[in-house]
Amino acid sequence: MNWIERATYTLELESQAIAQLVKQLDASFDSIGQLILKLNGRVVMTGIGKSAIIAQKLVATFNSTGTPAVFMHAADAIHGDLGLIQSDDAVVCISKSGNSPEIKALTPLIKSRSIPLIGMVGNRTSHLAQQADFILDTTVSKEACPLDLAPTSSTAAQMAMGDALATCLMEARGFKAEDFAEMHPGGALGKRLYTRIGDLLDPARTPQVQPGSPLAEVVLQMSQGRCGATAVLDVDRIVGIITDGDLRRHLEAPQQENTTAADLMSAEPKTLESEQLAVHALQVLEEFAISQMIVTKNGRYAGMVHLHDLIKEGII
């Protein structure tokens, strides 16, 4: 067996199955989106076998993107877990065949309670398709499995269709990065979404000199601040920045007597407000290929943020 050829075949077949979903979208998708958007309750996702695993993943995606959702295993539902469904919920039942015994037993129980039933199904003539109020058609022509048996293309299609619905709901709700951060406070992702530039500042590291400060004072402030730079302030107004690069270039040139900060500084430096997200600082540093920037608070000098601060905090 050629491993690369087999892997290529699988990936191409699954990608084709997902691409085919575009042609299978119809007015039902819009109706389903509007239904869930106006829902007072939750989206209850259910399924059996591999489809149940896809349902669990989609529940996690919906919850993290602003649409409350819970998982209910189809087999458990008909043995007591049906009480999980409340009157203002909607059910998304995921099944390739739409004819599993558990699905056939579950659908009339949902219908009898007048709960909206959405069938994500790979067979439009199946029991589930006939019973559902709305259909998300995830029909695939062939599984990537060599025996055309194991759910592969079909589960890829289910996952993609669920993600498409989740992202549409995000946009319809006006879901923002700040909302996403509230759902993901932990780990590296939470740091990127929550940490603000001001959180990285060390009050003891606010290197600053006046335009008339001598070279020795500039070097001292840069050394004590450990940022590789110092701000230049005219009273309390930021007028420039001096970096270690500016200092090296000065030392490489013919020496001048009585060098001051004004001779070394770059005027009108870029600044960041302390309330901006730290990840924004990373974007600015990368954009301008620099290592540090001046941070302000309400327009006044507050300190310096260095690329190493972002690395240390786990923003990168």
C-alpha cells in the first residue's frame, strides 16, 4: 500500500463531501438559524454512535460561541434522559442513516411534546428526515473508509455543517472577541483574549529622560528600565523614544560632545494605550519590526512593553 496515495484519497474524498454541502444548503438552513436565534431555551443535540460524538463536539462549539447547548445521547434519552429537554428547547438529531432504532424510538417522543426537531441527516427518505420539522442535508456519496462502512466522509460533513451553523449564529448575534474571551478565561487562549497591555507593566520599569538629558543619563535609564529603550518626556508630554539601536548607531558615528537625548531620539513615537489587549501590542510590534513600545494611560506615559514581556506572559 502507498500510504501517501491512500491518505490523499481520504482527504480529497472528505473535502469533496464538505464541498458538496454547499449545493445541499436550502431555505431550511435559514429557517433553522432564525429558529435557534430566537430560542429562549437551549439547543439539545443528540445522536447515536459516531454521530453522538459529533454532537458532543458541536455542543462545545455552540456553547463557546454564544449559543447555549447540551448533549443528550439518543440511547439514554429513551431510558430516562428525555427529561433533559425543556419546553423552550429545540432538538438537533444527528444521524447518517436516519433509521437507527434509537432514533426511531426518540423522534415520536420529541414530536409529542411539540419540541422543534431538526434532523441533520444523510438520507432524505429516512424516518428522521420524514419526522423532522427542518432538515440539514449531510448526504455524502461515499465514505473514505476502504470498505465504505466506517463513518468518515459522513462525520466530516456533519462536523462542517454544524460549524457552519455555529458561525452563522455568531455573526447574527454580533458575537465579539470580548464575548469569546468570557467563554475562554483559561489557558493561552484566555491570556490572549483577556490580558491587557497595562497588566504587563512593571511600575518600577518606567525609563524616562528629558530632551536635554546627557548621554550618561540616557544609558542609565535604559539600563535600569531593562526594556532596551527609554521614553523622552518634555515635562509630561511624550516627545520621543531612544532605543538601544539608536544608541548603537550614535556610538558608531563620529563622537560629538555634549550629546543629549534630543540628539538621539526618534520623534513622535508610536504608543499603545494600557487598556488595549496585549495581543494587539504583539501585532503592532510585528508590523513595524520593533521590540518595544511606549505605553500610555489616558494619554500620559505609563511605561514600556517589550516583546519579552509578551513571551513571558504566554501571549506568543
